[in-house]
Amino acid sequence: MSILLAGAKPLGGKAVDVLIEDGTITGVGAKLAASNRPDERIDCSGLVLLPGFVDLHTHLREPGREDAETVATGSAAAALGGYTAVHAMANTNPVADTAEIVEQVARLGERAGLVDVRPVGAVSKGLAGQELAEIGTMARSAAAVRIFSDDGRCVHDSRLMRRAFEYAKAFGGVIAQHAQDPRLADGSACCHEGEVSGRLGLAGWPAVAEESIVARDVMLAEHTGSRLHVCHVSTGGTVEVIRWAKARGIAVTAEVTPHHLLLTCDLLSSYDPVFKVNPPLRPDSDVQALRAALADGTLDAVATDHAPHAPHDKDHAFGDAAFGMLGLQTALGVVAESMVSTGLLNWAGVADRMSVRPAAIGGLVTHGRPIEPGEPANLTLIDPDGSYTVDADALASKSRNTPFAGRTLPAAVVATFLRGRATVRDGKLVDGIPA
Amino acid sequence: MKHLLSAADVDRDEATAILDTATRMHAIQDREVKKLPPLRGRTIVNLFFEDSTRTRSSFEIAGKWLSADVINVSAKGSSVSKGESLRDTALTVAAMGVDALVVRHNASGAVQRIAGWVSGCSVRAVVNAGDGTHEHPTQALLDAYTLRNRLGDLEGRHVVIVGDITHSRVARSNVLLLHTLGARVTLVAPPTLLPSGVATWTCETSWDLDATLSGKAFGDVDAVMMLRVQRERMSGGYFATEREYAINYGLSPQRLDMLAEHVPVLHPGPMNRGLEISSVAADSPRSVVLDQVQAGVAVRMAVLYRLLAGAEEEVAV
């Protein structure tokens, strides 16, 4: 099976032909079309070719909440969003804290076959924050887990965090922290603490609850000589801490979500829980700081924190509704609007932050690769001049909780290739939306 | 005005009209037969997700004196834990052919959400009877009514509100409405009980009750409103002890003496005697606590009347 991508622009550069044969890129150059007879030729004029996106932070809800999302439907949403690999967070039911569960999630991903599903293992048993989960067994399992996280909850006990850092070194693991001091921002905290929370009477989630944990964790990472990844950075203060830590040579990486790059806490005036997310939306000054930090590389990656929820978990008063919003299918458009249209990143920069660096953080060797002969054909073809109007009812996810409904976002995913096989063509799933 | 969700929903004319209507409604409290016909055949549901005695009965009496059929629905206990969404609960009640919903909920913004969901139903009006730590607009209206009876026009009047501002829906609605009516407001609380962003509100703030009451900080005082302080705030570290709170922020007899002759003392109730208000203050001639309760019925009659009977009709009293 061979496919010729005719006249595509790798990383937004000069238009060339790219030949894919049996899952591998075998040729990149001008006029490949003339010398080859591919099984299929795709006219890519005007289109940009990027390495397939890698999401470090996806909630696929299976096992446990298959009414909100399954590995299959989440994989479909990912493919439509231009992703070729996702990291499935551990806060399922049961929690992914044993080899059996992470292997099950990996198998479900293989069966769906739309993206590589890489399970994230829990740091603590049952996400309870008390005892270490079987990190070593998960790392050595068939799922070969590399990222460990109690995401949704913070590993707030300093001693447990220290042990996790030390212990994970033996398996080349990285601890991904959901930074939220539960004493400063407990479960009821749902709105950035500031003018909006005071006016609306919503429980405040202060920036310092994130920043103080990140400050502690970078010091622990330095002390233990281990690796820290900071999930969903939401404040300018956290950016400053990470910038300082990186300058000091501490092994820290960090991600930012698309929604924190575009939306602000002013949206909460509607009390619509579609805007309820953890960490919360922040003021515009934080949004601008996050964009600048993603542009200069202080923040390494865009990660969606795709968090599907059934309607009956959102149809409540703001404080009672579930945290989280969908993100996979809208990530490219949001990044294009917040980073590319603003001139902060070019397409090579987008490839770096949405594919190359997240793949490196997750230890994925076949994703986030250069577009060169001999490399695996995990690729995303996008139309930089296209647009995508978000129709919540048309999303591949089982859930509808997108905060971008009705918005028209720039750029559009045209096709996604997983090991040379098109999972998405013309912006549609090749095999349709899974049941 | 379609709904009354926030004190910000009423402009000065509307607020004045409600208070004027309430004055006429108030007259019937002295009658032997306390019944007016305008809401005959209308159904009002008091949908209360949170315990309340005074607000619920006040709305109930107000509706009944206007001849509406009033039904109390207690939906206490989080609908989340029952497995029913708030939307389901609201639509179920609305589907019964209700004309108005009077809603209290322990979560901020819940009433606004419900008003959105029932917009396609027979429900013509939704009244916020207190949502979480957000707003309680009819309380602000009855406070304004009480103040107006004591002080006349509120333009330029200085009202001091003391207590747990952070968690007070009464304070939020009062700051909005008193500003609308031209009054000046000073909020007094320890720093732990002043909400974030309060500097952007249309009021002054102070940590010093004595400097405020004496007029040294923000000028002469025309009214003092003491707010209930929940004892559980102590465990949250908002203040040290009840004793210390009473010493620093309680309306003691000494502080009562600092006030000018004309200054009334308000409290939305229920009072913690000995904590935020001394018995001497609570029982003094300055205390208008029971006037507030009376005003509550008249003001809620006025609100229900204006929402359901239409502002254009004159009250036949």
C-alpha cells in the first residue's frame, strides 16, 4: 500500500511530494509523482503536513464511565483532531493503578486502532494519595507505562511525592502532577479566586494553590534528581516558577490546555458548567502569560485534558456540576487561533508543541518524528486556511461538553495517518464514528 | 423585568416602583381580611432546595394574600446525590403548569440556570429567594423598604454592613440595590471575610468597625446592618474565637451609643445574640428587625404582583 501526498508543505515549509509505503515515509522531494506509481495520490496543494499530534492528557473514561466516553469514541475524536497518540489518564473506575488495568486500556486502544493509546498509571493506590501504586509493575507490563499521575487529584503529601520521584527513576518514569494544594483549593473550589468569584459567590480556586505545589515539586525533582511534568499549567505565576526551574537545570516539563490559551473566567458569569474545569479558567493576564510561555518554550506542550461528561453530570448548578471539557477535536483550531493567528507560533512550532515534545515526554519513539524518509508515517494533514465550526452534536465523542460550541476556529484537519493508514480523510473518519 | 434573579435586574425606576407598590400592599396587613384578588387563578411554587422558615413563609403569605395558589416544594438534599439533575427537577415542577417559581438553592447561580431551562414552559417568572453565596434580591428590596420608611429617600445615605461579606448573599444584593438607589455603602469585616475583588464593588470597605461607626473613616452613618456569622466559619480559620469576633465586630452597647439618634439597626435574621449583635442592640428602639420581617411580605407581594399581574395595571387596594 502506497500513498503519495502531492504538494504538501511539511511543517508549513516548501511544497514537496511525500511518499508513504507500508507505514513508512519512503520519499520526500519534488516530482516524486513522476517516478512513482502510488496506489493512491492525494492532492495536497495548500495543505500543511505535520507529525501526528500526541496528547499527554486525555480522559477516555473506560473502564467505568462508558456512557460518557469509551476508548473507541475517544480515539475517534483524537483522530479527527489530528492525533496519532494519546495518553489515557488513570482516574478511571477501577483506577488504572495495576498492570491489569493499564494493559486492558492499551488493548482497547489497539482494538479501536485509530490512535496509539498509551495508558498513564496512577501514582498512588486508588488515587488516594496514601501509598504508592505498583509503578514498577505497570512500567514493566505490556502497556510499558512511562507517565504516572494521580490527575484529578494532587499528590499533596510531600513525602509520597518524594518517594514517587525517587522510585520512578528506576523505570524511566515521569511523575505528572495535578498541582492543587487541597488545603488552599478543596473540592468545592470552582472559580478562579478574584473579582469574578467574589461577585458570583463561587468558591475561589486561588492561583497560589497551583503555584505553591509546583514550587515544591520542582525543588523535590531537583533534590531527587528525577523528572517532573506539570499538568495543565493555568497561571502566570506557575510559568515563572517553571522558567526559574528550567534555568536552574531541573528536569521539569509542562503542558497547557487549549482552553487555558483561549478562554477566561469572565465566561463564568453565565454560571454554565460547560465552562467548569479544573484548574479553572483564569483572567486574560494569565492567558497572555501562558501563550507567551508556550511560544518561548517554557511550556513544552499543548495537552487537551479532554474530559467527557454525560449531560446529567453537567445539568446542575455550577458548584454541583462535574469538572472538565472536551478538547481533542478542537485543539488544533484553538491553538491556531491563540498561537498561529497571533504570530506567536508558526506551523513548525505547532508541530514541536503538539507532537515532538509531547512524544519525547511520553517516551514515544515512533511519534513526533521528522518528516523524512525512513520515519514512521504518523502524520496529520491540515488546511491552514480552512476553518472549523464547532457543532457539539456532530462531535465523535460520546459527550457534548465543549466550551467552543458554535465557534468558528481557524485551520482544519484534512487527514490523519497512523502508520501510513488514513484514519481520517476529508475531515471525516474513514470507518465512521464507532458505536 | 421578566425574572428577579439579581438585584442588578432592577434599575432605579423599577426599584422605586416596587417599593411604592409595596407601600400600598403593606396597608392590607392592618386589615381584618388580608386578601387581594389580582393573582387569582395563578399558581406559584416555592421550590426550596435549602431549609428556610422565614423566607419561605414570607413568600407563601405574600402569594396567598394576592389570591394565588401557593405550593411549597421542598427539594432538600442535593439532586446530585439523588441521581436527578437539577434540570430534571426544574422541568418536572415547571411542567405542572406553574406561573411562577420562587427558588432557593444552596449553590450560587442555580436560580439563573433554572430560569434558563424553564424559559420554554408556562413559567412566566422566576424569583431568586437566595442562591448560595450569590444573591438574595428580595431581602435587599425589603431592607431598602425598611430603610426608606425610616430615613426617607436613600439618595446620599450612608449604610454600613458588618459581618461575613464573603459568604453573604444579602450583602451582595444590598450593595447592588443600595447603589442603584443612590445610597453609599461601607462593608466592614475582618480581611478573611471580605470577598476577593471587593475593591471593584460600588462600596467602601473597612476592617475597623469603630472608625466606621464613628464616622471618622467614611463619614456620618445613617444605618447599620449586622449580618449573621455562621459559627462554622471559625473552623475554617476565618476568625479566632467567638469572643474575639464579638469584641472586634459585634454591635455592643458601647458601639450602639456611638450612633446618631436617627440610625436604625437592621439584621436579616436569624440573629446570633452575643456574637454579631448584643441583646441590648437587638432589643433597642433602633432595631428594625421585625419591621424588616413585615416589609418582607409587602415587598414580596409587590414583586409577585409586578412580575405576574403586569406593571401597567394599577393595584386596586
